[in-house]
Amino acid sequence: MTTQRDGENHEVIPFHHPIETGTLSSILKRIAAHHGLTVDDLLKMLEL
């Protein structure tokens, strides 16, 4: 996954089911950090 918002950022999302909790947590932390958010704020934006 790539975004141009707030500068270019690339994240690799595993293509298997289910994604392990630790893997998902790590992905969310990196995305939140890129956008200057907390994970909680990111999740609120995603409405999860």
C-alpha cells in the first residue's frame, strides 16, 4: 500500500488470513507515525 498524503509512504500488507495481531499492530503504528497520529486517532479516522 502506498500513500502520497503527508509525503510518500509504503507499507507491505501480508496476503494471508488472518493477519497476526502483532503484524497488524506494527502496520498501524508505522502508518500512525507517518501521519503524526496516535494509533487510537488513526483508528478513529478509520472508524474501527
